[in-house]
Amino acid sequence: MLILPITTRRLKSGDDLAAILHATGMIEAGDIVVISSKAVATVEGSSIDLRSKKPVNRAEELAKICHQNPLFTQAILDETERLNGDVIGTCPWTLLTSLKPKGMKSGRILCPNAGLDQSNVEKGYAIGWPVEPVESVRRLRKELETVGRIPKKPGSPKNPTNSRYSSVSSESSDASGSFRIAIILTDSCCHPTRAGVVAFALTCAGIDPVRSEAGNRDLFGRPLQFTTEAVADQLATAANAVMGNAAQATPAAIIRDHGIAFSDFCGWVEGIEEKDDLFEELFKPIHMKGKKVKRNEGKK
């Protein structure tokens, strides 16, 4: 399996992301394109002007605990409410949030600051996820596949800017001109007790995000009972190894020769319900001054 970084210029609101990605000459039929949620939110104009926020008491209290700018804390509370979430923990610099976005059928998303970040965005702004992440991956996949069907000019190199990465695709175009790819939209997070960040998949289009191994046998012939492979999450972290989280200007990566079957799936990467989760006790909203943190306390 190949993991190939796609480096671009600095993205801005209104950019044609599909055209920018295709202009690298790297994307081939059969590729899985992993893209940062912050990159998509940026071109879609979803950054938040923190000067527009008016912190309420709740935001002021949490900002002191987490050493945050109250304006940023208020933005987190507003985004948490929009995503049907709760604040379930605090630590220096960060609020831990548990989110249930509209359209997500099962499970919740645990992530810092409701997905908001103040890095890789202009000073005084915050950037989070696209407003409609499922629609974003559906649209981007369609646009990339449409551009990919356009015949290249005779004599043009296959990968003009990254020829050393040229290889046989997992699934090449057929005689009818079919050009299929898949998209994974990602964000970064951390795991309990582990240092450093990894990536996880928010939404995807074109592949099934999980694969059940139940019924398959282990090395000693014993049938597996409930093992499920988090395919989209595993690929997200693999891609993040070359994308980075600082000034790499690498908002996307290609995963090629992966051997993963494409599908018609397009949606949130679902989770499991709290009652079935090993970490159920982590999902309790925090209390302050004896009061439960409510979802609507972030607004007046």
C-alpha cells in the first residue's frame, strides 16, 4: 500500500478544492483520497470570527479552568450545542466534548473543543469541521471523479509533479470512462493515557468505514466473536503520518494499492451506543458548582 502526500498552496475561502487537488496530477482511479476536515471547512468559508462571540458566565468559568481565551471557549460551547453535544471533561488548554451530529445514527464522537482549532487559520479566528461533513465528502467525490474522466492531453505525463509516485492503481478506469475514487474526511485527536495525536475519520464516501471479522478464525482456528476493523480510522491515521498538523501545507493524502473494495456508502462513521461501550463512564457531563453542564448553557 502506498501513502502519497498531496502538498498545495495555502488554501482560502472560495477555492476550488477539487481543481487544486487534481492539478497536482497525482490522483488516479482507484485511489482513496484522505482530506483534512479543516481544509474542507476553510475552502467552504466555515471559519469563525471570534470577535463575534460574547462569552456568558459558563464560558468565562471554563476558560479560567482550561486557560483559554473566553471568546474561543464560547465558540466551543456554541459548536457543542450545534452538534448536539456535552462538555464531559477539562484539562489545560482543552475541553473534552461528546458530540452527536445530525444524521449520525449510532454512537458519539469524542473530540477536543468540539472540533475547533486556532491553528492553521488567521489570527482571531477558529476553524472546525465543515457545516455539513456528509454533503462535503459526497460533493468532493463527485467533483474529483468528474474531473478525472476528462481525457489528458496527448503526451502529458501521468504524474507531472510527482512522477516518482506513479504506480498501478487499485482500480483503474474502464473502457466506459469510469473513474472511481473514495474520500475520507478526517480530524485529529488523542487517546486516553497515550501521548500525542492521531487521526480519525469523520465521514467517508465510496468505502465502508468498518469491516466485521466476526466468524473468521484466528491463527489457532478459533472463530472471532465480535472483532470489527475500524478501516476508515486506520487509513485516516496512516494518512496523517504524511499530512501532519503544523505548517506542512499537506491537506490531503492518497492511499493507493490498498485492496479495499469500493461501495456506495456515504455518511458519518458510526460508533456504538454508550451502554455497549467499554468507556461508558467517560460519557457523563461534567458538573460545576453542583450543577450539571447542560447543552444550552453555552448561549444566552
